[in-house]
Amino acid sequence: MMWRKRIFLRVGCLCLFLTQALLLSAQKDSLHLELQDIEITEKFSIREVRSASPSQRLDSKQLESMSALQLSDALKHFAGLSIKDYGGLGGMKTVSIRSLGTQHTGISYDGISLSDTQSGQIDISRFSLENVESLQLANGQSMNIFCTARQMAAAGLLEIQTKQPSFEAGRRHRAKLQFGAGSFGLLRPSFRWEHQLNEHIAYSLDGEYLYSHGRYPYRLAYGAAAGDSIAHKIRQNNHISTGRIEGDLYIRPDRQSLWRSKIYYYQSERGLPNATTFYNDYQNAYLYDRQGFIQSNYSKDINESWAIKSALKYQNSYQRYQDDGSLATRPSINEYWQQEYYGSFSTLYRCLENLSFAFNNDLAINHMEAEGIAHFAAPTRYSLQSALAGKFQNDFLSANASVLGSFIQEKTRQGQAAQHHIRFSPYAGLSIKPFQEECYLRGFFKHSFRLPSFNDLYYGKVGNVNLKPENAWQYNLGLTWARHISHWFPRFYISADAYYNRIEDKIVALPTKNLFVWSMTNLGRVDIKGIDVNLHGSLRPAKDYQIDFSGSYSFQQALDHTSQEGASGKVYGHQIAYTPRHSGSGQISLDTPFGQFSYNLTLCGERYILGQNIEENRLDGYSDHSLAYLKNFQWKHYQSRFKFEILNLLDENYAVIKYFPMPGRSIRASLSFSL
């Protein structure tokens, strides 16, 4: 075992050494961002139509017109993406692409993937939309082969791009102050500062504070039958207080090079409300989070054929769960620390005008410590991932393929460590333009896997160090069509995709000797069939007036096919928990000289809270309507923006997760000043 670890570390160090050597020897010949793989100069609407894998995007203008405060609010408008929301601003929120599970969904922040080896899932409630430039969701794999190996490893990738400094001619700085307030004690001040030191160097600083007491009213039915009494309650212990600050430094030595560094810090303190069972929703439990990271990206076009890109990141996370207890329970405190060291290096070679290849390498070391848990394993995971990808693209055909190799080893301070893994994951995608119009037929195949989390492997008596990774197979066939119809109907786009996903060796928790002692095991299999439809467009009925509209619809049949025998037989062929068969969203906005008016709608069909699809487990569907008004003002060099929103307009009483009710009708308002 020792010689394997030494070889593993030496290979990783060699990759990082080669990264620095290539960077130092990079010539100053010009590529000038003309490689199609970099796709900086290509319009996104074209990439979206031509992509072999379904891709959806929201830019800053669309995000401003939405009634969205947190990242999860905007993501509800993506087809095929499921959000688990535990209620209110302080509730945990996770995402899952096409029912593959949150652990199969990768999330990148300014080009570098986020990670959480403790649970395997990212809580997106900690991300604000205030400094986001765009959100992009790719099922399967992006057409951009010049990326990190970790991004290629995920079954689907959500890319978050934050705003970059931009300056008007003759100006070297920009500033923005904003203050927001709303129902349930919501307060949200924020600021942004951008400064250009010279023609090569610029930086930005962005910060935000958010507070809400979270005591919103909801209705609780005493009994399941129609006509049972209704109690009006107030959500308790649901407060949240968060702070975020991040700074970016941009250095462009020449037109062929760019170096970007980011420092990020976030902390939060939130109450954890109890599930509304037994007519008691209060508990003395709290969650404290602190997370910080520093990351750096460097890219350079060496000449007309070669380009390189590298990234380094260090992340430190702290989490404390505190339960003050009650008359029946004792107080408890559990603390967790996570550290990650991450490095990536990618090489792009363009051998022909339409043909290019990329070789991407990642090395990551993840370590976890805990207090308050007896005999904790204190695991460390070493991950080396390498991907070889190729891409061909012309006016009528886009094709890309890749193979990813993953090499993982683990060690623990005490107890048995999980077995090491070697996996190879292929991908192939094709998009064909059969006619002269912007109409494409597309399809892709991908195999991916997700490693067991540290909780799956080492959590007390529940963990199982012999777990195998979950394996996922994805198949997709689709059609995209975009057209400029007329001057008053300048843009229309529609896409439709049918897909089939299969997950094997699914990690599930099963009781062992009694109902209070569970164990993680590889037993599950899930077969997922679905259809995603997206459309968006714009109309110009008159001068100074524009209507933008978009909509999405998803059908998902995600069935448990684990076993027809034993306990699993009761849920065989049933829809998996919290997966609606029908869901969708819509948005329409009207730009006028008097401001922008927008209407947003999200729809979700009925679901089941457990794998057994019986009436007792059924959770009703819901619809959420909101209205927003946005007005920009300008006086000399000063700009201001006012936004007013009405959320859950119909005051519908619903829950995304049963026993965790969502807020009813509420309002928000914000005012910002920029110079």
C-alpha cells in the first residue's frame, strides 16, 4: 500500500511541476482567442443551438427580471432540474439533474468545481445572485473540451460565472451600493467596487449581508381527510444571518494571457426548524457554517495551435451542528472541518481548422476532521483525474468525445479505509444540421460515477467502507431550432430532448439488527425516462417596447427497479421519492419606457415522500406565481435601480419537502446606486 501511495503522490507532483514548466516556457505568439474550443467570441445562442448535449443559460438581464433572491429561485426555471427546498431563506437547498441525485450534479464557481466530500452534495442556499453574470446548465457534458477533468466527471454541470469589472471610456472605477428589505424581517445590504489600476490590472470587491427572522405564517391541517380542522401557525427557529465577501484580481500581461485570482469567505448562523409533525415545529437546533477558499486561474494562447490553462485552489470549511436539547433529549455539539488542495492543468491542441484535442489533468486532496463523534476515522482522499477529449466542428456538424480516467485512494487515521478505485468513463456527442436553417439533431451517451461520501463510508455504525461507487449511464436524443422571424419577432428558440438514465449500485440505507441501527449498502437500481422542452423568444410590438418570454416543461418517470423480492419488492416499479412526473416554469417580461414588468411561474406535479407510491405518501402539486417591477434611473454619472416584488401571489400553502412548509405571500423591495 505504501508504494502505491508514493507513486500516486509522485505522479500528482509531476503533473503540477509540468504545469509550472509549461507556463514559464510559454511563447508570446498570437492565438488571439480564435480557437473554437475557447468559444469566447461566439454568441451563446449559437452554442446553445449547436450543442450535442442539452444546454440552458440565464444571463444577468434575465436574472434581474426574475423574482429571485437566491440561486435556487433562478434554477427552478431550468427544465429537468429538481430543487429540494427545506423552507425559507435558511432552509437547505440542493439540486439534482434528471433525477440522478444531487451527488451526480457538479457545480463550478468561476471555472473551478466546488466540492463537499462529507455529504457529496452542495448546499446552494449560500450563493447569492447579486454578483452573478450568468448561470449555465449542461446535461451530460459541455461542448467546451478545454475545461477541468473534474467538470467532465459529473453527470451534469451547473456553471456559475460572476461579474467581471467593466469600465466606460476614460473611467477607472465603478461602485454600487444596494439595500433590500422585505417580509419576515428580511434585510439585505450589499456593495460592489471595481477599480482599474492600469491597462493590464483590475480588481473587484463584492460583499453582502443577509438577515431574516423567518417567522412566517403557515397553515397546518389536523388530519388528512377533507374538512379536518386547520390551525394557523408561525414558523419557529427559522432565522438566518449570513455574510459573504469576495475579491477578484485580473491581470492580463498581453492579449494572449489572463490570470484571475479569487478570494472568497462566507459564514452563516441559522436555526433549524423541526418538521411540522405531531403539531410541534420547534427545536433548539442551530447550524453554523464558515467557508473560505482562494483560487487562481491562468490561461495562455501559446501560438496558433497550442493553448494552456491551469488552476490552483485551497478550500477550508467548518460546520457546527448544535442541539440544545429538551426535557427528553440531551444537548449535543458536533463539529466538522474539511480541507481541499486542488490543482488542474489543461492543454489544447488545434491540429486542423475544425479539429482540436484537449488533455486535462486534476489532482485533489480532501481531508476531514470531526469533534463530538467517538472514534472518528479522520479520512483523507487522494484523487487523480485525467481526460483526453477531441472535438470536430463545422457549419453542419459538431462532434466531441472523451474518456476520463479516475484514480482514487483513501487513508484514515484510525479504522479501516475504503478501497481504492480505478474507473474509466467515456462520453460521445453528435449534433447535425440537416437543413440550411438553424435546426440541429443531437444526441449523446455518457457513463459517469459518483464516489461514496465520507458520511456513507465512515459515519459511526452506519458507514460501510466496502461501498462501491454509483454508476450512471445517460442517453439523450434531441432537436433544437432557432430562427430570426421578422423585425418585430427577432428571436425564437425551441428545444426538445428525450432521455434515458440508469443508475446501478445505488447507495441506500437499510436497517440491520433493528430499526435504530442502519447500514449503507449498494443495492439500488433506478431507471429514468423523460422529456425536456425549452423555448424562449422576444417580440418588439412597438418602438421602445419589447416582450421577452420563456418556458420549460419536464416529464420524468424515475422508477425503482432494485428487486421484486423482500422489502424492496414493495417499491419495485414505483416512482422514486420527491420526483414529480410533471413540472415546468414560465416567464414573461415587458420592457417599456416606464420600467420593466415581469411575471414568473413555477409548476410542480404531485410527488411521493417515500418510495412506496401509496395515498398516505402522496404530496400534492403546487404552483407559485410572482410579479416584479424594475425601473432604472440615471442622473449625470449616477445610476439607480428600484425593484419591487410580490412573491407567492396567490398565497398558496405548499411544501417542496413534506413537513417543511414554504412561506406564503410576501414582498421584497430593493434600491441600488451606481457610479
